[in-house]
Amino acid sequence: MTRIAILGAGVMGGALLSALLRSGHAPEDIVLSERMAASTRELVQQYAVGSAPVEEAARGAGIVVLAVKPQDMPGLLAQIHDCIGADTLVVSVAAGISTGYLEHRLPEGTGVVRAMPNTPAQVDQGMSILSAGRHCTAEHLAQAEQLAGTFGRVLTLDEKHQDAATAISGSGPAYIFYVTEAMIEAGVLLGLPRSTATEMVVQTLYGAATMIRETGEHPSILREQVSSPGGTSVAALRQLEDHKVRAAFLTAIEAAARRSKELSAGE
């Protein structure tokens, strides 16, 4: 089994670690870096995997996952530069860091894949968008797809689409949580106990998402099936249109994509 080094033990690093173990990877084939002492120690104890200094973790690994914050990337790349082997695949899950940036700071010819996962990876329902670097082989890309596939679905796109992917699927859970929160508050306003409102809203969202996936119908068709003439759904949707909620979502997602591009420009 390929040895995998996860450099960074934050949310995504921890999610990847637990997903890899659930998918059958042996604990001895995975090593964490000791950059984040407290969180690394917690994961090591929980999952019985090894840990090592950054350079030692990266040296000899077949796949090196860069799971640190974007601002920590320059220092990390400097640390591991001399530890990356000729056949090592480097996968970055840091937002706004391009493959070109990584290739420029790693040994010439290093295979690099940029990945944009999202937080539902923690429950194996993630959406990951992969983009291959200049030196990434078909075998490298297959490895990255298998890696990301351990915690959800995977799409491979040209890197020019990463800002859009960041805005839609990377930040997307935040929008869903925001709408969920608003619907629960509405239930409380209407007199429901918070726990009851929460259960109703969560199951409704889960059921609606499942319908979209399993029926293959366009969301507008499914919406029309709920919207009886003169009924309650139509009355509610009229208010959402009057308050330009659809336009607000378009503007918000455009802003997220614009911010992603700004982060990339400042790398």
C-alpha cells in the first residue's frame, strides 16, 4: 500500500485520515506531521497512526497531502522541498493555491494535484474538485481521484474552474447551513419547539436533496410539483421572489468566486 503523509491535522486533514482508515488503509501506511502538536496528538491517539517531524513524514511517502492554511504554505514547501521524491504525488487542499505556485517551489517535475474538497467529507459525503498540474501523469491523477473518493464524490476540471468550484461546492455547505438556520428559526417563530423544528427542517433538506439525485429531474420541475395553484408554497415563493432571494444567491456566489480569485492572485 502507498505510504501517505498528511501534513496538517486540521479539519480536512482529520477528515481525510478517518476516511482513509474507514476505506481499508492500514494505520501503519499513514503518517501525520507534527506541525499542529495538539490536534496531531489527538488524532494519533484516536486512530493509532504514526506522527513525525514534517521532513521525516514527507520523506519516502508516495503521496504527500498538503492540508495547511494558505498562509502557512510557503514555509511548509520550503521545509519539504528536499524530501520529495521523483515519483511522489503532492496533493494540495489549500484554497487559492495554484498548481503553478506549488510546482515553482517543489523539485522540478513534481506531480501536483490541486483539490477543493468541502466539509461534508467528514461524513463521507464530500464534493471534491481536482485539477492536475503540468507534470501530473494519468497515474498520479488516478491516485488523487482514489484518495478524494474515500470521502465522497470527485470531479476533475481544468484549473481555470477552481474559483467557481470554491464558490459553489467549497463554500456551498455554508449557504445550506445558513438556509437551514433560517428555516429552523421560522419554525420556532411559528411556535414549534426548536428540536422539533430542527428535525423537520433537516429531514426535509435531506429528502429534497435525495429526490434531486435519485429522480434526475431538474429542480424547477420538482419545485413545480410542490407548488399547487393558489397554495402555501406559491405564497412563500412569491415572497422569496419579491425579496430577490434568487438574485442574492447569484450575487453571493459571484462574490465568493471573486474572493477566491483574489486569494489566488496574492499567493
